[in-house]
Amino acid sequence: MNRKFWIIALISFINSLSFTIIIPVLYQYGRQFKLDDFQTSLLFAIFAIGQFFATPIIGKLSDRFGRKPLLIISLAGTVVANLMAGSAASAAVLFFARFLDGITGGNASVAQAVISDVTAPEQRAKAFGINGAAFGMGFIIGPAVSLLAQKAALNTPLGESFGASFLVSSAIAAIALFLTIFFLPETLKTKAEKAQNIFDIGLDKLITGLFLPKIGILLIINFLTGLTFTLFTFAFQPYFLIVLKQNSDGLALMFLLFGVLAVIMQTLGISKLIKRFQLVQIMFMGLFIRSLSFVLMPIWQDIHYFIVVCILFSLLNSVVQPMISALISLNASPEDQGTILGINSSYLSISNAFGPIIAGLLVNESNPNSYGYPLYLAGICTFIILIFAFIKRESYAANLSDR
């Protein structure tokens, strides 16, 4: 891996740290504004909706004008949005801040395009794995930083507010912005032809993307896996806090556990797996373990049992997204990497909008057992996705020389 790759990996880590500081507190912050479960699910969804519409535009613009300027815009949006969210005086401001972060939040897809620019095809899966590990490192440090921010806020005018985590997140995103401006060189060698209208890559491209040879099936798989995963991510927090009767400190430690195991798997596990298995086989294994874990989680309402299942879940769950991203990148032409990865991120974003809403409709505060329903549904649907991906494997995995 060259110097440019490690610079973008560092930026991805800092960016993910900014993101993962928010994850453990978003549900509780919404409840702080007296939002019910369904309204809080909309708080999760509005960020994803903003990303859905903006990410393919950002990806296309990065193919036209370069990766660096679009990454700068995306990170600047995160800085401003999280500053607004952390100092919000009303739920309306909080919702607007989350939407603002969404419509400028194309940094992940642009970072993936940079990785595609600077790595050879045979190194692509490993590179996406390392980038995923950078995100996992955010899961290790982010929850701990979030917990420290909440403790520190007790001695400030914020008091017992989860908004402190958003303010710290904004500051950390500013560091990633600084590194991008002063240390990341432009990596795009061949710029795409000028588009007549940047919005030409809107919904029509998202629809026509589904019919692209090999890539269309992967976009569908990515959308469905994102949908089932966000059923879990929304339901996990109230299940842990309400059903298992744990506190916010324990929740932060669970995210820490997820991060440690994800980093181990993505730095050491993926490199070993790709020597023995094809990329699609690794993806199948990850989907199977994810499906099994979701179903097992709510069966027994015991914290020790839950932690054991979460360990099983974390070990192979973290390989799914890097494998899908690598397969999409390998099937896309070099000049279309930003566009295709932007469309891919957009589908993942809209799935992130539907998942929390579905979960929010399934749960009922008067019935604590209902917090397990989204987990059961996620497990069953993930298994169906695995079957679909297996049946369609020849349409997206044939003739790939890379393992």
C-alpha cells in the first residue's frame, strides 16, 4: 500500500471516530427531547434520506472535479451539522442538523473512490478491508470518547446532556477536514466528461444502476443487507437498555467490543480468508453468521448470553460490507469508480432510512418483548438475502480474476 492510501485510511479513521462518537447516544439524545420510539427512528432515518439523494451527486462530482474538493465539502458539512446538533435547543433543530449532515455526508463513498484510485485490482479487497478496519477502530475509540464527553459535560452548563458527544464529534471531524486540505493530494487521474446537469445522476441513475451488468445485482444485495442491518442497529440500543436493563456506560462498552473484534477481523482475518476463499464465499459466510446471530440475540433475555452472541456476530459481520464494496469496485470501470461507489452508498443510505422506521413501527414501549421483534425479522430477512445472493452469484462473480 502506498502513502496516499495510508493518508486516506487515516482520514477515514478520524471521520469514523467522529461518526461512532454519536452512535451510542443518538437514541438516548432523541429521548432527551421527549421523542417516542417511532419519532426517534425518524431521527435515524432523516440522516440516511439526506445521504440517499446527495451521495450519488457527490460521487459523480468527484469523478468530474476530483476527490479532494468533494471530500472537503462533505467533512465541512459534518463539522457544522454536529455543532448544530450538539447545541440544539429543540427537536426541530436536531432533525435539521441530522439532515444537513446527511446531504453533505458523501465522505465514505469519496474515500472509497480514492482507495480505488490508488490501489491495484488485486489489492482492492485487502484495501477495502483495511479501510473497514479504520472504521472499526473508530468503534473502539469513539464510544469511549463519547462516554468521556458525557462525564465531562456534567461539570459544564450542558449538564446531563448527550449533546456533548455531538460537539466533540464536530471537533474531531474538523481534524479530518484539516488533514484533507493540507495532506491529501488529488488522486483522480482521468476526469469524467462534463455533465450537462449534475442532477442527471439523480433517481434515473439509481434506477438504471440496477440494470448494469454484474453491478446491479450487487446494488440490490447491498440495499437489502443494509436494510436488515439497520433493523438491528436501531433495535439494539433500546433492547440493551430496556429489556436487558443495562445503562449507557454498558452500551458504550458493547460498541467498544464490536469495534475491537471488527478491527481484528478486518486487519488479520480478511487477509487470511482471501488466501483460502473467493470474495463471494467470504460474503456468504458473513451473511450466514449475521443471520444466525440476529435470530439468537433475543431468544434468552440474559446479558451474559447476549454478549456471547454479539461476539459471534462481530467476528464475521465485519467482512460483509468490505466484500460487497470490493466486488462492486472490481466490476466497475476505473473512470466510473466514484459514480458507482456513490450509487452504492446511496442505496446503503436509503436502506438505513427504511430499517429504523420499520423497527420503530414494530416496537411498543408498553411491551418490552417487542424490542426483540426487529432482531428476529432482521435474521430471517438476512437468510433470504443469502439465498438470493447464492442463486445469483454467477451474474456478478463470473470472470473475476481477483480472489
